[in-house]
Amino acid sequence: MTIEIEVTPEQRQRIELLAQQLGFETSVDYVRSLIESDAKAHGQDLVLNDDDDPIEGFREGWRDAMTGNTYPVSTLWDM
């Protein structure tokens, strides 16, 4: 399935630049990540990227660390 979002060329360029600055390879990866993060924030488990790419896993972990989306080590065994 394909979802289309209408944006101006200028908006697309800004989205692509932001995606690059945040470490995403493509703006599509960035949008998928935004959707997954929003779903998670609303208590839903949604995975749009099925491939277990270790580099993307590292990037996601790094983004979480940089944005403070972390848990104290002491709570790791409580989960």
C-alpha cells in the first residue's frame, strides 16, 4: 500500500534535509519513524520497517538516547 502526502517542493526539500540531519537515509525512513514513535506515544505497537537492519537499530537507539527517551539501568530487570 502506498500513502501519498501532498507537500510543496520547498516543504519536501526541508523534510529531506531534516531527515538527513537526524541521521535517516531517506525522508521515507524519517516519516516511518515518526509514525512509529507517535503510535508508541499512544500506547500502540506499530512496526513499519520489518527488516532488522543493525545500523538502523543503532540509529534508533542513538536518537532515543539523544532525546532522553531512556530508562534508568536499575529498571531494566523490572520490565
